[in-house]
Amino acid sequence: MKGDFSKIVNGKTPVLVDFHAEWCGPCKAQSPIIDDLAKEVNGKVRIIKIDIDKNQPVAQRYNVKGVPTLALFKEGQIVWRQSGVQSKAQLMAVITQHT
């Protein structure tokens, strides 16, 4: 993973984390939604993708059991978390509510 995860999620900018895996079918469906969302929320929220197989300590620290799991961090705290594929509208609503 590029950068220090703790440093990223503890920053002033809210961070949406997409915990995913290469082998996960629903993750492949979530990916273009996340990419599209990133273009729309540019600057308001930072979006990062975490491959749970390559970043097992981070996945374990946040008890990620299923993928995709999305979590919104605000100054280091999880303010929202959901497993399963989320629509762009659902994610926009969460971001709007917490920013």
C-alpha cells in the first residue's frame, strides 16, 4: 500500500476506504462505481482501495470479514461502514451526511 494508512485516515479530509480482493466478483462490480464517485467528490473526500490479501494487517485491524466492505473515516474514526456492493447514490448520500 502506498503511504501510511493511519496517517491517511487520520487527516482532515474524510476518507472512503474500499476493502476489496482481486478474486471477488462483487468487488469487480463495485470498482467502476467507486471510480465514478471519485470523479464527482474530487477533493471533498479521499478514496482509497485496500486489497485485503496484500494488506492483511489493516484488514484484520478493522475486522474486515467480507468484501467488498466500504468504510468512511473522519479524523481516524469510522463514521460509516457497510459490506456488499453499494450504489453511487448510496455512497453519495453517506458522503453528504458526513462531510
